[in-house]
Amino acid sequence: MGNRASILLIDKESGYTSFRSLGAIKRKVDKKVGHCGTLDKFAHGLLIVLTGPFTKLNMLFSGMDKSYRACIRFGEETATLDPEGEVIATAELPTLEVIEDAIKNQFTGNILQAPPIYSAIHVNGKRAYKLAREGVEIEMEKRPITISAFDIISFDGRDLICDITVSKGTYIRSIARDLGLACGSRGYLTDLERTSIGPFRIEEAVSADDDQAMFAMLSKREEYLKRLGLCSSTTISDSAFHTVENGRKPFAHELTYTEGDKHCKYSLLHSEDGVLRAILEIEEQTGDCSKIFCQIKQEEHDKL
């Protein structure tokens, strides 16, 4: 176990924190592990998990748009804006027409959003949720976000099922709260599933407890990287790679492009036998390697 550079699409269960959901992966794949975008404890769905040297690639994944299937309950608001909090306010239920009008006029495109007070954002050097638990009144600063899609699936007079696609940093719990208020009511989330992150979908994800499926996914790391549209593929001679392995950046003339071109921001560097050895950051204008983003040691391949 360990020393595996991998990209795993995990289907997180509700009832577990994102951190706790990584436990099985730490035990079975690699002790060094990180995820690209947390999910609340009550929520479930897609987590992109990086292990080993690939934890350095977090910034390639964390900025992508995310899509959710949400259930917003109107008429009540909880302290945490999810089913785990106590009800702190009630109001009349809105009509579907009112909800549709609010979404169209206030919840599409670029907007400002105040994060929930029960969140991990730092306020005056302390986590907001800790201050909230202590009874400290805090005002969350609004941040710019983008809602690129907000589609209603069904409405039974109380619960709204909808699909929402948003930019990095968006809180769906805040959307539920703000939509309720915009409709002259109150709202909170009763269920939330993350259905996609960029080009990756929940249908591809596996349980962290399904060893066979999870280990089969280890071989898909190059496929997943290429989906980002940022990576070319290159090869380098074994003699040149020997010095690269010791820390020297490869020269442009040593790289042979087998897929994509030098205008891609990153390149997947392979040895002559076709094995992925490193990920390079490439200068767009010159095609030179500006730095070795991460290296994959030979022993890591032996364990795939």
C-alpha cells in the first residue's frame, strides 16, 4: 500500500464528512490523499480524490464548475440550512409561479452570495461554524458566484427538486436560504447530491469500500487528466529521462509530442516504454518546460 499517484471518482455516502470518507482510501491506496471540493456531512455524491504525488494537482480540478440535484424545502429555515439543524423560522409556502420568477430574475448568471454561518470560512481568524456554535453573531461577507443553470424538476407545493450548476465557492445551502427569502418564504436543503464536477459525472463514481472497482480506476488516471483539455502527451529518451529523474527540467528539443502540442499548459511525460513518469508545466510560447509539476517514481508503477 502507498506511493500511488491516482485520480479516484468516489461516490460519497451521506452521514459522513468528506474527510472521514477518505479513510478507506488512506488505508488501501495511499496515506497521502486529498479531495477536490468538500461535501457537507448530510450531502452525498461525487468526490474527486487525488492520492500520492497527484495531490499536487488539486488546483487543476478544484476550480471546475459543479452540478447538484437538490431538494429545497420551503416554509421553514434551519440554523444550518440543512436537515441537521433546528428550525429557526417559518413562513408561508410560495407558489410555483413565484419560485420560477425568483429563479429567473435573481438566481441566474453572476450574483453575490453570503456563505452560511455554519461553514468552515474564517471570520476574524476563527472558523465561522465555531463562532456560530458559541452564539456569536457574525455577518458573512458576500462573494461573487455564477449560477449557470437552475432547472426545476418537480414541485409538490413544499419541496422543490432542482438541478443546479454553479461556479467554485458556491454554497447550495445559501441558495436554498436566499431563494426562500426571495419568494417571501423560508427555505433549507433536505437533500443534496453532487452529480458532476467539470467533465466527471456521478455515474462513473465508485464506493471507497468497493476495492475491486476502486483499484480498477487506478489505471484511468491519464484518461482523466486528458479530459481536462490542459494536457499534451510527450515522450523522452531513457538517457535524457535519467537526468530529469534527478531533478533537471527537460529541454524542449528532448520532448517528442505524441498527442496535443506545446500550447497545452501541462504535458504528461512518458519514458520510451510508454509509462507515465512526470507531469510538466509548459511555457506556452516556447514549449519549454518551466517546472516539473510532479514526478512518479518507478516503484509507484509497480503497485498499479
